[in-house]
Amino acid sequence: MKPYIICHMMASIDGRIDCDMTERIGGNEYYEALEQLACDSTLSGRVTMQMHYALPEPFTTDNPAPANAPSVYKATEANGYTIAIDSRGTLRWPGKEADGLPLLVITSEKVSQAYLDTLRQQGISWIAIGKEGIDLSQAVQILNEQFNVKRLAIVGGGHINGAFLRAGLLDEVSIVIGAGIDGRAGMTAVFDGIGDKDYPTTLLKLKSMERVGENSVWLRYSLS
């Protein structure tokens, strides 16, 4: 069992998601749509969490020995979590909550035991799963079974979206298209980071479309 997983993003009409740019092409449409999706928890990648929630300096330790074992720690029982993907345990946190919800860090078994000990001391939950990198399939199953996450919104960057897509874990894609064009070379797209040039096109089925705000459009697709 896993949660129902929705990738929810704000993008320009050319599919770019740079935060400074998207703030200029829309108002509160993205957040209003996210609220309507009624997800109990949100998940973001390391870069997004570093930008908005984590402390500036990375975590360091004199004892970097990896945990080398799967582990789960639930610091608190909650109706939802703000979830961070941080495969090697580099993000430092100013507290145990973000956006009014308890933090939960998903990392790999390569994470240092010192990092996990620090999370425990701060009262932050974690899932450490995957020998070389995070095993997303197992991680979301643990989210459902041990943290009672039923509806999960992926709200991070293009690379974490691409990782969930490639793992076959997405149930729905929700995109608010703002009235603007980015056009800059090399800017991250809604789905990005899949290096396989032969990766097949993912086909979608349109669920709904709605005009939101003054000039934006909200599109929802299910994965076929």
C-alpha cells in the first residue's frame, strides 16, 4: 500500500518552474489549488527544502560512518507531515516543524548515524531506506503504513518529480499554468533529470481544467 500521490506544480506556459519566475506570473492560484487537493502531507526535494526551510550551512560531523541499515523513527504522531528528501543527510533544521506540520526526513542507508542521532535529538522523524540511494517505492509504503499518509503532494523540483515519475509512483499530475513565458536556456522543467534518452513518453488522461485567478489555468491529469 502507498499513498495517493499527486505531483502539484506551478509553471510557465513553456513548462519552467523557477520560483522567482513563477511568483511573477501568478498570485495565490497555486496554493489555493493545493488546498483543494486535500493532501495531508507534502514532499519536496533537497534543493527546494534548502531554499525555503533548512538552515544555510550543511550538516557536518567528525564521525561520518554510515548507518548502513534501514531504519524508521517516528518522533510524533500527526495527521500530516512536511517531508524532505535528503539522500545523504546534509540539511540542517531550525526546528522540528515546517508549514505548521512536523518534519519528516527521507534519506538513504548511506546517511551518517550522527545525522540520524541529530534528527532524534531535535524530535524530527525519519525514514532511512535504500542502500545506494533512496528506495522511493519502499519509502512511500512506509509513509502509508507507519505514518498514516493517505494523500501526498509532491511539491518539490523537476528532478524529484522525475524520480517519482520514473519509479512509477505518481497517480496524478496537477499543474497551474501561469500567464508567462520563461524561455531561458537550461531552466528546470516540471519533470526533469531523467538521463535515459530512450525513456518512453508518459501518457496522461485529462481529469479537469479550470480557469483560476486572473489569467492562470489549472490542469489535472491521471496517469494512464
